[in-house]
Amino acid sequence: MNRTIAAAAFAALGLLGLSASSAFAQEKLTIATEGAYPPFNFKQADGTLAGFDVDIAKALCDNMKVECKIVAQDWDGIIPGLLAHHYDAIVASMSITEERKKKIAFTDPYYHTAGALAVLKSAPLAGNTPDDLKGKTLGVQSSSTFSTLIEDKYKDADVRQYGTVDEALLDLVAGRVDAVMADKITLTEWFKKSGNDCCQLAGNDIKDSHYLGDGVGIGIRQAEPDLQAKLNKALANIVADGTYKTINAKYFPFSIY
């Protein structure tokens, strides 16, 4: 059966495009990333998407022998876009949490990270506990795991939500917020590029599996076990053959797997 006939048959059944199986039949996966979360995902000067997430997505597609189309999607709309079938999967540094699993499914984790708090060197904090942030202005990316944690546990802080972590960090440098909470890897990379002149980390690593999840996974729609299994197998393959290690070393001097 050629693709034209197959498409007509599926359309007649009202099933065309409603599952990941159609993506595999077309030998193509459309994957969404944010494009605003360096070094994991970002837009280069020419507008193309790059970063750790993007390289991992391409490696998975290569291993699965499918064409890979990667699109940018704002963070707040990334899960709704998946549920609306605008793409097949999310590779965007999304933590695996119980709250998110109520809406979507995840693959096995493809990296792990803790949270951290960046503050100005000119106005250091003793730590990053709710007591340390009492009465302080705290910046965070909206709709993130850190946003949920802060809303529940840092009730005495003046919380400001931002579209991206970079926007929050710009306000930190400008002195418009006292601190920014984000994942430690992102903040560490920021310190290497520019943040070290003005800022430093406060307190220990922030670890809370209830809010921050059990690693970062690839988001897919629920009830798509075939796609989940294929992605998990591909992930295991690129870890085993050294591809993952090569990508990891391109961005980080330490393993994040």
C-alpha cells in the first residue's frame, strides 16, 4: 500500500495524525524545544536551534532512523501544544514530576540536575531557605518546577515570574530582584560566561523530588507506549555507543546523565 492510499484509508477512519504511529509510518518525528534555555536549547544568530537538548533529539532520531524536525515553542505553551498534536515529543529540559504526569507521559530520564540560587555578590544571602528569602524579591521562570516550589514554600518572598531564566538573570544583574532560582547547570554555565563578575550561588544544592522530579525526560502524549519504548531504546543505545558522552562533553565538563 503506497502512502497516498494509506493516508486516504486513515483519513476515512478519522485516525490520521492522531498517534505517534503515523509519525513513524512517515519516518518523521516533530520535536518541540523552548529555544530560550541555554546551553540546553537556544536560537543561534541565524535563527537555527542548537544546544544539548537539540543534539540529543537529533541523536535519538538518527538512532531510530527517522527524520527529525525540531521546532521552537514558548515554555508556557509547550505541553498544550503536545496535547494538541502540534508535535510528537518535547525535548526541552522538562523535569519528570507527578503533576506533569497527570497530563503527559515521559521517557526514562536523559539527565539529572539540582536547583540553585543566584544572588548578587554585593548583597549576599546566608542560604537559600524560605527564611533566608523572607522579604526578598525572588525571580523565577514561570510554569517551571521551581516556580511551583517557590509558590508553595517561599510564601514570604516577593516572587516575580519571567518568561525565561535569562530575563530573570538580567533583572538580577540590574538589581531589580535579590535572587534567581533555576537549575544549577544553567546557572553554572551563566557564571562562566558573564555572571561571575556580579553574582554567586547562595546555600547548598536545592533538592526536592516532589517538586523538582526524578530527572529530566522526554515528554510524550499518554497512551503512546510504542513511541515511549522506541525513545527509551534509542536513549539506551546512544548511551551505550558513546554518542551521549560525546554530546555531554561538548557542553559540560562533567557528566549530567
